[in-house]
Amino acid sequence: MLHLRSMSASGPRDAVDQIPSPVLPEGFTLLQVTPALEAGGVEQATLDLAAAVVRAGRHSLVATRGGRLEGALQASGAQLVRLPAHSRNPLVMAANAARLASIIRREKVSLVHVRSRGPAFSALSAARATGTPIVATYHGIYGARSGLKRWYNAVMTRGDLVIANSRFTAAHIIAEHGLAPERIAVVPEGVDTDLFDPARVSPQRRAAVRAAWGISRTERRKIVFLPARMSPVKGHGVIIEALAGSAAREEILLIMAGGGGRANYLLELDAAAAVAGLGEQVRRVGPCDDMPAAYAAVDLVLAPSMVPESFGRTVVEAGAMAVAVIASDLGGPAETVRGGVTGWLAPPGDAAAWSLALERFLATEAEALAAMGRAARERVQSLYSLTAMCESTFEVYRRVLGGPA
């Protein structure tokens, strides 16, 4: 298994600057294939890589249905190829394969990078038909309750190399699909540490977020932030139960930000908070458009997922903003959080343990919390920056272009 990260003796902050910049071959053209360009970790990674290839002076294509990030993609200098890549209709997938093969030949594509299972069938077919190298990024922990579903998931392992976004994901690929470790490259996802930089968030942006959440300027409680899709697997109910059982419950204001959610689930959360006497202390605020300012406006970030996250972007974004976190001790966050150094880890679903973790946070002196935040940002800069992710991915491309994996 190839782990693509480097550290220097001069310290974490210098590590990113000292990662060598792999030069892509002259005439290199990358074709990424992804279902859509809406908001999400997969979409953002696609956009970030597309822009990095352009900055390296090479040609970058993205085949996708499109979406709200189209403008950002085109502004980066990359080229949008509109394709119903989201479709799972076998006839559409076959047509997609033929069109991708035509694009590969016409644009002289050097390498295909696919990021989702559905379009992977079309991309793999097109790559094989044209003799083009192909890699796939395994972004999620895909469940498989049948042999057919496991076969469907395994399409992500049939290219020349598989990119895993964490060591946890790599271990899952090996256990689930029996893939040889040398056919996996671990490249953690990256966040833009210039965008997510506490020094770049003005007091006005921070105040605007707090005002939108209905937080008064005289609020003295600690603002605890749970940004996640409104789904039971994200652990909202566990945090309400943990807060209800905490001796320090009066010292916390819980903000839950995120879209989606079944109406019944949202009503259940509101009812649980009301029954526990937390109606005023638990607020659902919907999606937030300025996440850097949201992190800057809070004292602690929670990531209480009930199921393993393949990476856990929220935890890393919070770290980049120098905010301590409490995260479930499983999946990607168990790697990205250093317990007691950049945050805390707690067992998933254990309300009593999360209650103790919240009390531990409240008992931590401001100076120690600030040091924890600084350590978190340094860790993100050294291991999980956008620059490191892009350059490590370029190394994968160079490896694959050098010959079959």
C-alpha cells in the first residue's frame, strides 16, 4: 500500500511547502468522471483536482451531469463535458461509454479518473476500449448485503490503481474486495487552508453567522456546533441525550446545521429536546453558506457519526479553523483527530461517554483550548491540505503512467 504524504524535520507547517511538485508530462490531459457537480466532498475534490491540473499548465476535462459548481469549474479553466454520468440505466451507461471513448480519442486523454460507482462502468469500458490508464477514488464505505452489490461496488477496484481517502478506507477495500495492498494508494482528502483560515474571517462575517442563528451579543454559553446532514446516522439524537444528561447542560448552546432530513426525524429531535427541557438550548438552523465563518463563530465542533466515515471532512475543516472537536472514534476521524491533542474521541452512540466528553471540554482552560486549536491547524496544514492532496494525486498519476499497476 502506498502512503502519499511526507513530513519534514523542520515542523508540520513547513511540510506542505517542502512536498516536491511532481511535473505532469507534456501534453497531459486528465478526464475526471463524476455523477454531478453539486455540493459535497466528492464534487469539491473533483473541482480541486481539475483546477490543480490547469495550474500545472495541462488540460483538464470533467464529464458530469453538471450542477451548482459548474461555474467554479469553468472559472478554473477546466472544461465541462456534459454527460448523464449519474444515470444507472444500462442503455444510458452504454451510450456514456461510447461517448467517453470518443472524447478520449478526440482530446487525446492521458488518464481517466473516476469517482463514483455508476459512471465507473462506463469509464472503465471506455478506458479499456482506448487503451487509456484509469484510476478510481474510493470515496465511501459502500455497504454490500449481497454478492451482486459487492460486484457492483468492486467496479471501483478494476482500474490500474485505487486511491483510498484514508487508511480506514484502504483497509475496507482490502477486506471487502481482496485487493492487493500494492494496488492501493492512500491519499487523504484535502481542504483549502487559505479559505479555512481563522485569520481571514472578519469579525463581521462571524457576527453575521451568529445573528442568523439568533445568538445575542451578550450570549455567555459555549456554542457547540454539529454541522451534518439531518440523518439519524449523524448522531443528533445522541448529542441531545448527552446534553440532557450532563451536569453542565446549562453552559451549552447546541447549534445543529445541515440540510435534508425526513420530517418525522426532525420532529423527533425537536420532541426529544423539549422533553429533556432543552428546547431553547438546541437549535436547528438549516444549511450554512459560509462555513469558515460558522466554525469561527463557535467554541467546539461535534462529529458524532454512528457509522464509519471514510474520511470526515467536517473534522478536518474545523481543524483548519483551529477549533477543537469531539468526534466518534471510528472511521476516518479516528485518524484525523489526535485524542487530547487536537480534540477528543468518543465511542459512537454512547450518550454517557459524550456527556463526559462535553464536560471535559467545559473544564478545559481557554489557553489549553487555544493550543489544541493551533495543533489542529498545524496537523491539517501538514497532512490534509489541498496542496498536499493535489500533489500526492499527481504522484499517483505519474506512477500509473509509468506502466500497469
